[in-house]
Amino acid sequence: MINLILFGPPGSGKGTQASKLVEKYSLLHISTGDLFRYEMGNDTPLGKEAKSYIEKGELVPDSVTVGMLRNKVEANPDVAGYIFDGFPRTTPQAEALDELLSEKDQAVSSLIMLDVPDEELVKRLLERGKTSGRKDDADENIIRNRIEVYKSETTPVFDYYASKGKAVKVHGVGSIEEIFGRLCAEIDKL
Ligand code: ADP
């Protein structure tokens, strides 16, 4: 199995690249952001709880996020591997993911980070906000808060996998195809 973490700040292109990668490598794409938006769209109790954090650009508490992720993985056991997008976003989430995979005699194969400068991220997210209908994309202050939360809470996840020799960075500026090529080059080394 190949279990990839597609990593990077908000707006770095994880979702775009994940949809191309799943086609090429036949993996299951699990995006915690998409799962939360699905729950919010259906106004479920989980969706209502998540919404109060997401609309401020804060992280949803680990216990809620890990439980939701575990359900999704356990509902799809017979796949060639997973692409985790937007998860793990904290060190406790990374530890929970390692635990979940080890229960299946699996492990994270690699974390690949899309490296994009802050000003490019803000530009892309404001542009996406014009059509995405996402409240967290519509306001520059919320966008900047998400980038700050990424730096303080999420970048330690890169170091966590780097210490296991499993983290790589890919330049995330260029055309979608160029960036896809850089990601495939890393995956093909696994
Ligand atoms: P982006 O990567 O563009 O910020 P996502 O769709 O991945 O967007 O996530 C949107 C929001 O959902 C995040 O800002 C956060 O509030 C919440 N979220 C998604 N994944 C997680 C996670 N692993 N842990 C906590 N909150 C999360």
C-alpha cells in the first residue's frame, strides 16, 4: 500500500493535486475539509460543531477530527492506499494516524509538502473565495489566521515525519501539470 500525506498551507493546491494523484495511483482521497463541508451541508451535529471553528479559521478539535477520519478509513478497508489531504494538522493527529495505520499493519509512506509563499496563498484563496461559497475564503483576516494556525500548529507535523526520514518538500508554484510532475517524481521513488 501507498499511504501519502499531501501536506501544505491552505491554498497550496492539495485538493487539486490530490484529484489528479488518485487517478494515476488508484488511491482513496480523504480530505478532512471536504468531510467537514459535507457534514455542514447536511447540518449534522458534527457539522454544526465543526462550523463554529471553521468559519473563524480555527482548527476543529482533535478528538472530533480523528474520530471522523477513523470512520472514513474503517469504512474503506480494501483500497490500494490513501491520500490524506488536510490531515494530520497537529502532532496528536499525526500520532493518531500512525496508530490507526499500525492497527492495519500499515504506515505512512511519505509526507509531501507543497511549498508556496504566503502572499501567493492569500491571492489564490481570495480568488477561490469569489466562486467557492466558502466563508473561510471570503475574508482576508480569516485567511491570514488560517495561515498563522498552519505555521504554529501544523508545521510541527512536517518535523514529526522529517525525524522519521519520511518528509519531502516540493515547489508548489508553477502550472498544475508542472507541480503534478514534481509530485509524481517523489511518489515514484517510494
Ligand atoms: P484549506 O486547506 O484550504 O484550509 P480545508 O478544506 O483542508 O482547507 O479545511 C478547511 C477547514 O476545515 C480548516 O480551516 C479547519 O477549520 C477544518 N479542518 C480541516 N481539516 C482539519 C484537521 N485535520 N484538523 C482540524 N481542523 C480541520
